[in-house]
Amino acid sequence: MMEMQKQHFWYNPDAQKAGFIPTGCKAGQLLFLSAQMPVDLETGELIRYPWELPPEGNDRIVTGWEFFDARHGPIRAQTWMLYNNLSKILAQQGSSLKDIVRQRIYLRDVADTGAMEDIILSFFPEDKPATMILGVANHGVSSDIRIQVEIIALIPQANGIRKEAVYIPELASVTTPYPQAVKVGQFLFVSGILGIDPETGLVGTKLKHLGADIKEVQTGHRQTDSTAEAMKVQFWLTNKLLDRIIKSQGGNGLKDILRKNQFFRRGMKEVADRYPLRAKLFKSREESPAITVFGIQNLSPVEEAMIVTDAVAVLPGEFRKEVNVVPDRTVGLYPMWTKAGPFWFVSGELGLNYGKHQAICSFSDLPDTGRFLAQVCFHDGNATAMAQAWRIYQSLDRMMHEAGSDLSKVLQQSIYIRNVQDYLAVERVASLVYQGRIPPTTLVPVNDIGPYETLRMEIETISLAT
């Protein structure tokens, strides 16, 4: 796996000629796909209802119960179309649905989870991928798109690395029906974790639910409302569960995590209460993972859930975790990026002037040639979004050049954005910095980003290290 080349692919080759973002990217045995939408791959038309499916899909979706089909038909139809598409896309690259390592499922309405899973699980009769299911901000990518899915998949090869699902019986209540994690070589992809007490199977909401750990969390604890208390309890439980899952596979626990994503139901200011707890779990930034954190009100179908977390870790072996800490460009207590073997995992980058601790709000706030963007374009209300995107990509570019790499090595990027209408402005900037070769991309609408109200977006990447 150490020597590998990045190769973009488009399921329909004409999409490349039309300038579309790649369907995915191949690196060694791994495939990194852009978020997939429920469209007909032949026509490009969005599927909205069961009767728009091909006959084999319509037969699977329609139950004949009028009320059920009216209520759940759209999400069931879109889910079937999306996974039917994925089976074709993966087959073209020598992979298949059973080779999906990790999937992130983003729903416009988390109330659709049950109907959606009924269809998904029919595509995975045996081992499932590591899975996170998450709501997006209600404005969504489109009111007609109820689901999008981002995946990483394996291309099986003789004598190559293999996929292994990790099921820990005593933690079954935490992720069922999905595995707690999926192992590929030294890399461990952990499913979306809620702050569940595995002994009771219930989401923790009170300090008393922590048992022996209550003393750890009570140290320095100040009186807060019941929701903030639940956030602290669940923050502790999710991290302890991650630690337990990694150690079950021979790892060292939390210090092995390369990237962690945390999604909170409440705003980012309230999330700051977790910092004293975090200092107990991670003794230094050198032990910490790259991290991306957001607020999403429409978070989970579990009403009590305040936090959803997923992670990627590296297990002991040839590859070792390396950490890059850049004090003047790091927010909070997290490293800028982590590396293991051929992959970099970059923390979510913000459109900030780190020296002044201020959000970039206009082209004139940019300290580099980005200020000249004001002279060539874009009097369309998106100047702030463009300026922040430019700052983010220039930060990523400088960081990668300092490490002997460049943006051409990005395998997959996720753009977490407050207002999806800003995306066209972001895409203009991305096209400039990527020189027209934007990598596989996922766009996730969120409610709250970073410590400043004026922040529009956060961008994270996975890249080849060399």
C-alpha cells in the first residue's frame, strides 16, 4: 500500500468532458467516492417516487398499502436507486457493495431512517459496512433529495489487504445492525457511535449514568442545564466506547485515532464545555486526532442523542501515527493533520485569520493574492463565502507544500456548509486552486460551524501523503 497513484474515474465518461466532479478516486485498493444522489445514471434525472424506478425497483418498493406507500415511497425509492447505482459504479471498478468499508448516510429527515434501512439492509444480507446515519440541516441540498451517501470501498485483490467486519457482542446495542467497525489492513473505520451505556442499551443523559466514571466527569463540573449535562455525559461515553473498540483489535485506544468527526445537536458555544473532559482523555495534542466538529439540529432519530461520532484509527504495525501541530494555524487543542502510511487526514479547516483570531469576511481580509479576486468577479452576494473558501484552500495548499505534497494528492473532500447556496462560490474557488480537477466531493449542510457566527463553511480532506 505504500506506493500508490491517485486515479479519478467517472461512471459515465461523458461526465468528465462536461466538467463534472469525479464519481470517485482510486488509490491502491481503496475507492473514495463523491456523495451519491438518487438519480438515474442513464438520464441524470432525480428519482422522486417509486413509479419512476425501473420495474425491478418498483416491484421491490411498492407494498400496495396506500398510506405506507404515500408516506415512505419517496425515501424507499431514492434509497433503492442510490444503492442500485452504487452496485454498478463499484462493479465498474472491480468492487461491489459487499466491499464497502464505510458509508456515511445523510438524510434530509431522520424520521425516514426506518424506511430507508428496510431497503439498505436488503442490499447487505451478510456483513454490513461501518455506518453512520446523520440528519442534515433542514434546508438540505434540495428539498427533493431525501438521501445522499458517501462511501469508501475496497477493491479485492489476490494477496492484497482484506476487509474484516468487527462485531463485539457486549457492544451490540451501540451500532446494531451494523458492525462496531470495519478493519482494512491496519486501518480501522468505526461506525457512528452514540453516547450509549452498553450495559443498559440506553443513551446516557445524567452524570449518574456514568457509574465509576462519574468522578472523572464531576471534576471541575459546573452546574449546567439538563441538555448540557447530557452532552457532557455522551461526550465521555462516545470516547470511552471508541477506546474500547480500538483496544478490542489490539490497538492502544484513543491515541490511535487519526480522524474523528463529532456532530452535536446543540451549538458550538455550548460544545466548549467538553474541553476539560477532553484534556482527561487526550494528554497532549500529539496524542490527539485530526478532528472536525459541527452543530446539526436534525441530528439523529434517537431523540436523546446529543452527539454522533465516527472515527478512523491506525492499529499497531508497519504504519505509525504521525501528528502535525501548527500552533499559529490550529484552533483549540487539535493537530492540523495526522498521517499513517500513505494517507493524511486533515482537520476541518476554517476561513479564519488565525493570527488575529478573526473570521475572513471579505476579499480585503485576505493577506495574500486572494484579495485580487474582488477585481475579477463575483458581485453576487457570495464574496464572504469565496473569501473564506480561498483562505481554507490556501491554508491546505501551504500545509501540504511544507510536507512535500500538494493539493493534487487530495482523494476526497467534505464541505460542511451553512447555506448550500454558497456552494457555487466555493466551487469557483475550488476549480481555481485544484486547476479544474476538483476531487471527489461531499456537500453536507450543517447549522453551526466553529466559534464565530460569520463562518460559512469547514472543509476536511483525505490525501495521499506522497
